[in-house]
Amino acid sequence: MTNTATTSNSGIHSSTANQLTHIFAIAENILLRYGLALLLLWFGGMKFTSYEAHGIMGLEANSPLFRPLLAALGVQGLSNVLGVTEITTALLLIAGRFFPRVGLAGSAIGIVMFLTTLSFMITTPGWEPSLGGFPALSSSIGQFLIKDVVLLGASVYTARQSLAAIAANQR
């Protein structure tokens, strides 16, 4: 009896690889969309605390975009606006699973939000001078912000998912 399943150079049968690819695709969809939503709900909820509002004040004060908002709304007021934005974005992403246009709006807000927070790496000193500066990230600012590269990627991914669903619904 001959084995008809093909084996790659890594020793994995193609049928196994196909099954694993399908499982990982499901996991990636769930983890990226709902993981991003969970983080935004959590971060957004924290924005309503004095601890978080004062923790991000230095980033806002150094940003040409946020400095006027900080002056107009105050520390807690601006933090509350950011909290509402993050929670709204999370809810849009969750609804986007069933309403792709809504999800696309959430993804777009996420993309803008994470590009904005990544801009803090330019406007707020985040390089560790004792290690020679760039590219050594400080633990207080730089390492806090660099995670937003991955969150930006998750937002781009969910935007692509939404666009694909919108295109499929128009056929």
C-alpha cells in the first residue's frame, strides 16, 4: 500500500499542514480582533482613573497635537475623552464581526489612534541616554509605546478583514 499524502521537507504531511493552517487562521481572527478589543476596553476603562490620567499626562504635554487639548480639557477631561474613544473603538471592532462597515470604522480609528501614540516616541524623550540613546528604549516611555506597533498591525489586519467582508457582500 502506498502513502498518497505528500510530505514536505519539514516532515509535515500536506493534509496536516492544511488543517493547522485552518486552525491558525481561526485563532488569528479571534485573537487579533477580540484581543485588540479587550485591550482597548481595558485601557479605555483605565483612562477614567486619576492614576492613568496622570500617568499619560507627560506624553500629552509633549505632543503638539495633545498639548492644546490638555490645556482646554484638563488632565482628567482629556483622559476621559481618550477613554471614550478607546471603548467606542473596541465596541466597533466587536460589532465588526457581524457588521463589516462598522468594524472598518473601528479599525480606522484604531489605526489613527496607534499612529498618534507612536508619534509620542518622537515628541516625548523615550531613548535611554545611559545606553547611548537611540535605539535603546527607556523602560518608562519607549518600551511602553513600542507595543503600539503590534496594535497598529492588529488594526490594519482587522481593517483588511472588514474590507474583504464588505467586498464579498457586494458580490
